[in-house]
Amino acid sequence: MSRFRTSRRLSIAAPAALGAFVLTALPAFATSTPAQIATSKTNGVAYLKSLQAADGSYAGSGLSNEWAFSAFAAAGTAVVDVAPGGDTTKNARTVYRNLLSTAAWPSATPVVTDYERGTLNAYAAGIDPARVSASRNLVADTYAYWQTAEPGYFGPSANFNGTVFAALSLGGAKTQAGTARIPQSLTDALVTRLRANQHNDGGWTYQKVEGNPTALNTASDIDMTGAAMAALCVSGVPNTDTDVVQAKNFLKGKLVASSGAFNSLYGVNTSSNGWGVAGLNACGINPQSADFTTLSGKTPVDFLIANQYNPAGGFKYKPADTVPSAYSSIDALRAVAGGGFTSAPPLPVTPGAPQWVAQSAFTAGTATKLALTVDDGAGGLKVCSVAFTPTGTTTTLGDVLAAATTAATPAGCVTGVTPASGTGAVTTLNGKANSGSNTWKVSVDGSSFAGALREKTINVGDTIALRWGA
């Protein structure tokens, strides 16, 4: 398995004292009722709250329990409302935002999944991932891993889960207004790679198999099938699409009749089950429908709840385990609560706490990044992270393009722009000139495309898309 997947199961610090309670007895041959699901959510949230450190943290420099934020959001609990001993100055959102803002995060040798993880969990916590702080823009951080030689992949293509989670994070982490943040051309490039890596059995693994008939014929796993089908659906692919239906049928074919579990490559376990159910949830497919109810009357949700300690709320990793697992509890609760791989933050109950927090302006003299795409209208898409140091609280499109010619990652996003200074319409970009009604247009944070003017104001965290066309 990939580092992104396996690392989530490392260094689990599950407090056994909080989880060693008798398992709830479920009615034989019955799907979980709304009341049972509500109880599971209530107890699961209580368990995840017990994982919070005394300083309010869930995460450190590496992979840890920050995935709890996506589960909290799915269960209807605002992360800002999670505070040790009720000390709101140490609420989980503020502590996590401070961590993400540090220069040392995520590590000295980051990989793309670090930033994708941060994006998904910041969004669920109510932190605008493109506006974490004056210096931290997680969307731009992710854009830096675009593979110019293999458009549509993020991070080394052999480690395909970097591309899956790019689609999940860039497509799932909407703007604060709930609209798509990235341009359709980028979404389309991601969807193309997702489709190309679907195995013949209808599922996926973390490995690249595109163009390799032998690899395409190998067995898929539950975990990445759930993640990849969710990636398709958050990218706007309907659940009636052939590839989504094939993924659904793959999961259906892995059901264990006696328990409702999915028969994973790693053995029957709640984490794999949680990822499979999260994929169904993200695609609007009911995991307790007739398609996912076995002849014994069991569903994947039944399996998850059957492996939850109540009233303590933690979930086992495997049925034979005798203590709860922190990561499995996160995976299971998110799925039981109806979530995909992230959810919009619920409204807080803490007095005065906003649903969202975000950097409101550039800080002059503080180095930062912006996410930029350039679509030439002929199938050529460039994606990059632009590094620059603003001189005021806002900047201009012209200044961003100038910075992109020398400080873009990957390089080559912008090779030249006309006019090179002053104001007015961008008439030529990367050697392609305006022609009649086909001109360079710009969109910010998914807004409608309009004429690209050098003087256009660009604010902190803006996701900028340039496109040539009518």
C-alpha cells in the first residue's frame, strides 16, 4: 500500500480504557436503523474528542489524527467546538490552523499527499485551504506537484493515490460559497487519469496501471476503489456513469454475506469498509440499499456499527481485536455519518465562532504562493504554483504573471506575456495572441471567465485560471 494509506495506521494511540466496553448488540438480519446510526455518531464523536491532546492538537509534523476533522464534519460537529476541557482558546481548529501556518509543516521532505490531506481536513475544519495564513496556500502547494510530462497526474504517477487525492481535495474543497474552486479543464484532466487507471474488475489500487494490460488485470482493493470513485463523483461525474457503476459493482461483489463487510485485500476490517462506504456516500449511493444488503440481511454499515464499542464509541480495526483503533474509528465514523472524504464545516455552537476562518489580505513583505492554470484552448493545460512576495494587501494579474515567468513550480507555466507592463488587456500569453473573439480570459475561484486585464485585482488565496477562447 502507499505511504498515504499505510501511514494513517501507524503510531495509533488508542486509549483502551475509553474503548473497552461491551459491543452493542444489533438485531439479527436487519439494516442499521436511523436511531442506531444516531447513537453510533454520538458515541463516535465522543470517542474522537477523547483523542484530542491537552494542548488542543490532533496533528503533529507527520500523519496523525487530524483525519478526525472530516469525521466530525460529517457527523455534524464543528471542529472549532472541539476544545479540551472546554478551553476555547485551545480549540482544534485554531491549533490546526496554527500548525499548518508554520514553515516547518509538513516536513523537510514533503510529498503531494501531505498537502492534499491538509486541504481535506482544513476544509472540514472550516479553514479556507487557500487562505490558511498570509504564507500558506494549500491549493497552491498542491498545484506545485503537477506532472508536466504526464498531464493530469499529481506527484509521481507510479504512486497513483497522489492523483486520486488531488481530485478529492481540489474538487471536494469548494470555495466558502460552495462553488467549484478549480477550472473545468483541470477537473477534466484529473478525471481522464482516474478513468485510465480503473482496473478491469471495476476497482482501483494505489498504483498506476494506465497503459499496462497486465496491471489492469490485477485485483483492486476496497480502500482505493472507495477513494477513486469518490474522486470521480466530487469531480462532477454522475453515479450513473459507466465507470462509477463498475466501481459500485466491484464493491457489491466483495460483500461478505454473514456480516456485510467488504472482503478487502488486507482482510475484513473497518478502515477498508469505511473507505468503501465513503466512496458510495460521495456518489450518492445508499450503502444500505438492496444492492448492499446481503442474503443474511447485513450491510456495510451494519458491519461498522457491530465493531463499535459502546458507549465509549471507538471502533475496532478487525473483529478479533480487543481495543479500538483511532484511525479505524475515524474512517468508520465518517462513513456511518454519511460522509465522503471531506465535508463542509457545520455551523459552530461556540458563541462568536464563525463557520469559516481565512486570511483576508496579503501581508506586505511576506512570501506567499498562488495557484495558476493556463489553458491555451487547444488541449494544452499548464498548472503551477506561483511564488512571490507582495508589496501590499492586494496584487494584480500582471504582477502574478510576471512572477510566474521566473518563480513557478513546475516551471514553464508562463513563458511570456504582452503587454509586459502597465495596464490593459493581455493580448498574447505564451506566444498565443488574441484573434477576433478568441481572447485571453481570466477566472478567479471559479467565477465566470472575463477579459484578462493586467490591472485586475488579485487577492490572497485566489485560484487563478486563464483560458484562450471565445
